[in-house]
Amino acid sequence: MSSSNASPATLPAWQTLTQLAAASQPHLREVLKSDAGRAQRMTASAAGLTLDASRQRLSPAIESALLSLAEQAGVVAQRDAMFRGDAINTTEKRPVLHVALRGQQGPWGDAISADVARELDRVCAFADGVRSGAVKGHSDEPFTDIVNIGIGGSDLGPRMAADALAHLTGAGPRVHYVSNPDAWALYSVLHPLDAARTLVVVSSKTFTTQETLTNAASCQRWLTDNGVPADRLASHLVAITASPAQSAKLGYAADRTFLFWDWVGGRYSLWSALGLPLAIGIGGAAFREFLAGGRAMDEHFCTTPLASNLPVLMALSGIWNRNFLKCPTHLIVPYASRLVRFTPFVQQMDMESNGKRTHKDGSPVTVDTGPIVWGGLGIDGQHAYFQLLHQGKHTVPVDFIGVQTEETPLPMAQTHHDVVNLNLRAQAQAMAEGRSAEATRALLEEDGNVSANELDAMAAQRSFEGNIPSNILWIDKLDPSRLGALIALYEHKVFTQAAIWGINAYDQWGVELGKTMAKSMESK
């Protein structure tokens, strides 16, 4: 087994994969035609999600070598260390226990489990109190609007999940999100609101984040300027933090301060009290279902053999594409509009975690690490940047994400749903198969509208290389449980790739550098 500090390039499986990458491999259009059992063999399911990896540029020999790579890199041992609560965040000497936030008992001990359960009960009770109108502001009126102030993981996760589960909000209060300290971003949210019926939630791990505290101070000024008495201001404020002493200094009441812990990274914190805005939006019971979905994916990740383990399979195809096919970017395109913010959420999770160039012992990494993650809604992309995917000079691996059922209360909802998923399947197949110049020329000749002198030029311009690797990830129903499973799937994929590369996925010193520079420049 490899040390987690060692370069994966020294492992026998890495050498085998290097040789396989150098050898000629058949085009995906040929593979898909000749391998009748491929789709069934390369499809796996867990927790309401189904992964179809049949359009990855993988042969049985490559799949076998990738599984050997995971074994030789000690993925299982590193996974178990994380779930035990070992200090796998080596630069900060902390455990990494966002998995403990999902409510299961684990080897991290009863004390952590009790802390998590207590805070979860507080979050859900407060969220339901806000939704029912039992929690009130200074004028004894229920809150109609919640403004969440946070940035990075304190914004991207709750905002993404709120969009994905918007169908569950019912008659509850409206929840707004502000992350950017640009004045217009905050003004445009606050301007139409009634201060007497507005609750401001300030989410910050340290309660020292400059952007968040600027927006929070501005909200407090807006509340008092619009009739909230200064001595009752705390009734309109909520703090979510790992530093309650710091928030108390700024006037946040203890009974409206919700806690998480330093072993929770911001981009992995949606499961904690930082999910309070989501819990207010969808209710405490639905928030617990969300946690249960993450827990179901944890169980799958920890108990399923690597060969049928969804996070591992996605991680390994990503390793093949990044390190051996030399693809520097990775595209995530959900086709369900409620997942509109899922790609930016995963972008932070992946790039902040695996954008590293040193091993855990400080030695330089000699192989490529995290890809550039980008994308957005697939249907929109089809009418924009998909042109580059089909005919540009880049090979861009893709995750297509679709939902198999549709529950929108619109008379023609099923027609909309059919169009969306038809496009998803067609794009995945078109990217895999492409269309050769010979096939294109034959089509043009059959059509008869292109002269003989133009055939070669037109065939070249209307041909498609194809051979673009992709996953199709199907969600059987977009509900709290499946959303939780989807997020945990990507979390464990990121972890698995970091384990193979031998890097620390749980620090972010590049982010800290910018904060330090800003403070230094402010003081001059």
C-alpha cells in the first residue's frame, strides 16, 4: 500500500495506466456498437442515484488498472481514517467530520454525536418556529423574510439546496441570500422588505470574514434606520458560527446563535447549523430527510466494493481523464432547472479541495491534480458553449445530471420533462459518437443540395470528432433525500481523488492568502 504522501506515479498501477494511455484505443462510437453488455456492466446505483459510465473512454483493462490504483493508493484505509475522526487535515491538525453531521453514530465518539444531535434539534426547532410564526421580531410580528449573509460555503450550499428544493417552501417565509459586499447586491434584496418582519442570519465560521461582516453591519444599520429599536436589534439577528465568543462581542444573542465546529470545512458545512436558512425554507423534517440522504451515500461509500462504488467509480474515471487523457477541465451540466446552482457549488468543493500542488508532507506533486470545474444548465449550454465541445480543439469530459420524474404542477409538465431528458441523452450520445467526415459526406450527397465542388469542404465543417467521455447521472426524484445523496456523492468523489493524488483536500491556504492580503492593505 502506498503512503498517502507518496506520488501516485510511483505505483505499479500508474505505470500500467501510462502504458494503456499510450496504446491505441478504439473510438467510443466503435466501442458502443461492439460491446453489447457495456451499458449494463458500467451502470451502478445507490441511494436513489444511478450512474451510467458507459460513455467513458474505458476498456476492461483500464477499469481493472484504475481499481488497482485505488487499492495501491490506500483509498480504503484513508476513507476509514476520515470516518474514524483521525486528523487527516494535516496542515491544521484537525479531523474532517462533516460525515458526523448527517446524524449517524460513528467511531468519532459519543461526545461529538451528542453535540451534533443537540445543535440539530435547536436548528430544526428554530426553523419550524420561524415558519410557524412562533419566532417573532421586536414588534411581535412573525418574520416574512429571511436574509442570509455569508460567502463561500456559507452561501453556495444553502442557496443551491434552496433552489433545488424550492417546491417544498409552501407558505413559509421567503429566504434571500447575499454574499457579495457590493452595495447594490445587498440593497436590491433589502429595499422591498419590511424591517419589522425581516430576520438577518449571519453565517461565518470565524465571525471575522470581511465581506460578511460588512454586509452584516449594513443590515443592522438598515434595520435600525427602518424602525427596529437598537435595544431590540438582537431579536432580528441570528449568528451561525464556530466562534460564538466573537459573535457575542458583536451583539448576537446566545439563544439565537447556532454552532458548528472547527472540524467542519466551509464547503462541507451545509449539513451543519449553516443549513439553517435551508431548514427555514423547507422545514425541519425535510432538512432531516436531506441529512438522511447524505447518510445513505456514506453507507454506500463505506460498505460497497470499489468496483461498484459510485464515488470511487466517478473519481477513477476523472483520474483517467485528468492524468492520462490530459483533459484539464471538467464540465458539470444538470438538466433540471432546480439544480441551476449545483455546478458552482461543486466547483468550490472540488477546486478549493483539490487545487493543490504539494503532498501532505510538503513535497511537490509531480502529476496533475484537480481539474478546472465549470458548467451550468445543460439546455442553456447547448445553445452556447456546446459548440466548442463538439467542434473545438479541447476535449472536455462531462457529467450530465438528469432527473427521471417530474412533479411540477403544470398541465404540460411531462412534455417539458420529455424534451429536457431527450436532449440530455442526445447530447451524451452525440459527444460520444460524433460523426465522421465519411458519414457526413454521404449524408450531404444523399441530401443533394451541396455541389460536388463543395462536398469536401462542407463535410469537413459538418463533421464531429466525438470520443468525448461522459457520465450520465440519473436522480430518480429530486427530493431532500436524493439531493443529500447527490452532494455526498461528489464529496466522496473529491476525497477519493485527493487520496490517490496524496494531497490534503481539507485546507485552503490559497483562500486564506487573499484574506490576509486584504487585511494588510486595509491597515496601510
